[in-house]
Amino acid sequence: MAGDLPDYYFRVKENGAIVFRIDSENRQRRIEMDQIATVNVKNGEIKPQGDRALTPEDMAAIREWMEARVALLAERDIDDILRAVDYLNLTTHWVQSKATDAQLERVTDDLLLAMHDLRTVLVRKKADRLMRSDSPAD
């Protein structure tokens, strides 16, 4: 099992991770996790633990993990939005085929305001993109 373990473990937290170096080549043959750093994927900050100096290998592994994590989070954002599109379609079907008057009374205003807000932002962002694509490059 020791040969299968990675050199680093990243305990994910809200804005990044706590980084541990894995050591399984010790006398007791136990897996030891030595905390070496804390990383923040939002601002790219890497803080060594205590007065520890990170090796170039540590920094390379951390940066590689951060790049992969940022890409994964971006994929999840898009997936969440695509699920929201599906959910809007399911909501439309529910409104058209199953909703009672009382249920519609309860949700209509909230749905209309949320959809109006979303539409307003989407139209403004699309117009901004079109304006940028039409303007000549400086």
C-alpha cells in the first residue's frame, strides 16, 4: 500500500486546502501526514506552515494542484448552471401541467422577479460582449 500513496495530500476547505506531505517510509510503517502549507485558490496565496521552508518540489506540487482545482471548480460552476437550465425546464413543465392555483400563487412572484433579474443581467452582459467584439482593437 505504501507505494500507492501520493507524496502530498490536500485537505480541501472552502477557499483552498491544507497541504500535507505523506510519509509512509518510517520505522513504524505508519502513514504520517506532516502539514506543510495552507493554500488559497481564490488569491493564489501559499503559506508555509510555521517557519517551514517549502522545497521546489513542494511548490511545484502545490501549484499543480491549485491549477487542477481551479479548473475543476470552473467545470462545476458550468455544470451547476446547466443543471439550472434543466431545472427551469422542469419548472416550466410543472407550471404548465401539474401546479395548482395555490402553488402558483405561492411561487409566481418570486420566479418572475428572479427570471427578470437573470434576463436583465444576461442581456446586459451579451450587449457588452457584442460591443467589445464590434470595437476595433487598439
